[in-house]
Amino acid sequence: MIKDSIQIKKDDKVKVIAGKDKGKVGKVLKVIHKKNRLLIENINVVKRHTKPNAQNRQGGILESEAPIHWSNVMLMCNKCIEPVRVKNKVLDDGKKVRICRKCNEIIDA
């Protein structure tokens, strides 16, 4: 499997651009690098039917977020307040940062 470079990190604000939750905005909870997927708050919510067990005495239908492929989301810029593409730049002090392509503002996590 080819590993792509993901420009999105944990706690980033992203907008879904494809799929059943298209148009929704959420915060990244977890980045799964091996599968190129993201776990996003209140996005791609699935229902799982469970039997009663030691952890869950009652059982029933549980709702939880499922991972979504990173190509189906775009990073939100804090200044533009819209989804943007990202470019990388190395500052004078050697620090590597992500920059918004529309307004050239530094995107901080």
C-alpha cells in the first residue's frame, strides 16, 4: 500500500467535501496513518447493535464515529473561514509550518 502524506493533524478543524456527510464541519479526534483515515467528531456516525456483556450490561444500539478517508475532507483556515489547500514552508528558525494557499496565513493546530 502506498502511504500518502496527510496534511491534517489531530485537533484540526476540517470540512467534509464528499460522502454522506458532505458540507459538515468537525474536529479531528484521531489520525490513522496506516489506513490514511481520520476519525472526526460527529461525522460518519454509524449504529452498532450489541448484545449485553460485562462492559455493557444493557446492550442495544450504540452510535459511534467511523473513520473517513482523508481525501474526503479539507482543512479549514481560521482567517478565511473556508476549506483551503495547504502548502508547507520552513521558517528562518528552521520550524516547519503549514500555510493557507488563499490568504498566506500560518495554520496552527
